[in-house]
Amino acid sequence: MEGFLKNKLHVFFLILSCSIIYNFGALTQTYYFYDDIGRNAIGYGYYDMKGFGEYADTGRPAAEVVIRLLSGWFGRPMDVIALDVHPLTKIISILCLAFAGWVVYVAILKKETWTALLVSLIVVFSPYYISCMQYRFDSATIGLALFFSVLPFVVNHRRYYIHYFVCYLVMLCFYQSFLAVPVILIATILMRDYFDSVKINSTEQKYWLKAIIAIFAAFFCYKLLLMMLPARPYTILHGRFIPLSLYGWVVFKINFVRLINIFFSPYQGVTGIVFIFLVLLSLIGIVSNAKRKGRVFWKDGVVYLTISPLLIISAILPFSLLYMPILMARTLIGAQFSLIFCLLPICWLASGFFKSILSGFVLLYILFSALNSAITNAIRSQNNYEDRLYEKVLVSVDNDYLPRKIYFNDSGDYFSWPWLRSVKNTIQNYPFTRYILNKTYIMNDMVWAERQAQLYNAEVQVQHLSLQKEWTFNEICHWPLKTITQEFILYGKEDVRVIDMTKAPCPE
């Protein structure tokens, strides 16, 4: 069995198999997820004479190139049509995910043991990557960002720092959620050597210092590149930093608490108990390693308990500094790598602990797989449910006009929207689900209701009722065309539809 672990190719295919099994539900999905709705409905997004493309103008020029190539065209910025090449995009993402887990095993942990393999699989069974795999388009480009974030760790070259610079710059041009990953992995390598009693000499210090300088240089080059690209409203909204003021400090605290809640939300209930058990095994690993090598165990324990939360904070901090960060699960996909350090001491436990280690990791990964399946099925069920509801909106009012304007009236309460009962159960059992399936497609204040109509070749304008001043609710309530459903009351007048989610009675 040791021979199997020494064969790097065998290990890669084992990790790849785990990646395929874990993401099989998303790989075989038939529904459209968020951005996929618009890209399938109208093509490639919003274009104007100044823009270079949907991805390029939101800070992802490398993603722009890949999506254009996969869609079979290049060089036509105005009349583009993006093609759905699923499942190829997800296959690319799965390969990149497996590669990342393999790099952690061969280059970060550097221990040819089954325990090290189990620790490295935390990358593959990431709960934060679940939402990334749901995208038919973005799954490939997010996967490639992950690929380039870990690639330089397996490149042996005299001018290695150039590889760090290029890979980090390319990674940022694909997706920015992995920006802390190389720093976290370098910290993990240094602490691994520290705990292994390997003296970090001046040569190694210079090696990693050059790598970190190259990473920061790549970041500044990326920021300069962004200044040359036209910024879309989305980029301006979510890329703005908090002000240096008392108000900015308040915003920072709110953002940080919200992101911490997202980070730890998958570790609730039984999953939390299993994870705490593995952390306790890590502490035992610290003691075991210290006794075996004649180290002071309490000092090693203090270092471990100090660095572990610092690495988690370092992964979350950059997004906390944004004025309006994207509070979604995919924002923290890079933070998963901080758990590699948290579970690193498990690799030092004696073989007598292996049954406990194996049981803990197998149970943890089964629970994550259950979470993945529950989320995938919830998205599929909710999507089918809302397709049926939206069809009612588009065709149920019997008059001579097709709907051109649709207004929503809702209370703003999360659970007042038309969630399928099984989906509500999933959200209640797994609070983490709300950071992936966080709003219904037809009810949120973005463009999905319009795009969903365009999937049916229907052109409509969608707004909240409060944004129009033409009618009062009292007037709408007495329109002659009215349809009552379990989820809402639908009012119609010529080419206008009003969907009242509150189902309020008409005023006298």
C-alpha cells in the first residue's frame, strides 16, 4: 500500500475519483443557475462600445478569453453569443480541483501516508466550492483560477519567483477569491518545517521572501490592469473599499462577522462535532510530535492555536475591507486552505490513531457530500417550481395582451417568498444553503426575472411595485383581471402584471 502512495500518478487519480463522486450531482444537473440564466437567454451579457466583454470588464480578462474560446469565437466584442458547453466546463473544474488536492499532498504536506492523503482531501470536499460547481459557465474559469493558485508550488526552476508572479497574476485575472491561497500555503510549509524540527536557513528564507514579493508585485500589476479596463457598475459597487473613518470601522466589523458566519456555517450540528473531534486529534498530534522530537509541547501548542485562526482571518480579511463584499459561499473558497494547516498535526499521529482518523475524515466527507447533494437537489427543485410559477404569470391572465411589464409586491421577509417546502426544510437544516440558494430567481431585485422570461422568448420589464408611481395598490386591487394562487395574487391590466406576494386584502 505504501507503494501506491509513492506513485504520484496513482494518488492523483484517486483524488480525481473523489472529486468526480463528490461533484457528480452538479456535473449531471439539467437546470440553469443564476448567471447561467442570462447567458443562455441573451448570449453573453451587457455590451457597449467601450467594453471588452462581460468578464473582462468585471476584472476577469483571462476568464473572458477562455469563455470566448470554449464558445467557438474570438475577436467580436459586439455581437457575441456565448454557448453552453456543459458539462465540459465542469469537467475542467473537477480536474483543477483534483490537481489542487494533489499539490497539497505532494508539495505542501510532503508525507506519503494515508493520513496526509485524508488531510489533502479537505480541498476536494470543500463546502465553499459547491456553489462554484453549480455554474455552467464560471465553473471552468473558477477552477482554472484554483489551478494557477497552486501551480507554482510544483514548479522547480531557478527563476521560480517568475512562476509565482505569472501564476498569481493569471489567477487574479480568472477569479479573485483565491488571492490568499499562496500566502496560506507558504505559511503552512514554513510551519510544517518548524514542527518537523527543520531549521529554516537563510537560503530558504530568501526563497520564500522572493516568492511573496513576486505575489505582491503581481497583485499591484493586476490593480494597474484594472485601471486600464472599463469598470462596470457591478465592479464599482463590489470593488470599493471601506472609508478610513469611524463609519468604515463599523462597516468592517459587520462585514467580518458576516463572513466568519459564512465560513463556519457548514460546520454545524453533527458536522461541527466531527470537525471539533479532528481538531482535538490535531492537538494530540502536536503533543505526540513534540514528545517524539524532544520539543516543548506547550510552546508548539501555543504556536498552533495562534497561527490557525490567523490564517483563517488572513483569508477573510481582504473581503472584509470591501464596502459591499459579495456575501456568498463562493467568496470563501480560498479560505478552505487554512484548514490544511489546522489539520496538519494529524499527520504526526502514531499509527494507533489511524482508525479514529479514518473514521473522522470519512464521516466528515460523507456529511459534506450530503450537504452537496441536498443543495443540488434544492436548486433543482426550486428551479422547476419557479418555472411553473412563472409560466402562470406569463400566460394565466386571459386577455388580449401579452405581459410586457411585471411588478412584484413583497414584504421583504426571506421565507415569505415562494420557496418549495422541501427547499425550506433544506435551508432550515443546513443554514449554509442560504449562502448558495440565497434568493429565489423570480423574486430578487436583480435581472433574473427578465432573463427567465427571455428563456421563454418573452420580453418583459420587471420591477418592484414601489418603484412605480402610476397606480396605488388600492387601484391595482380592483383591477378586473385577477388570479389567486397558493403563492400569490396576480393582477392584470392590458400588458401589465402585478404579483402580490403579501396576498393582502383589498382596502375598502
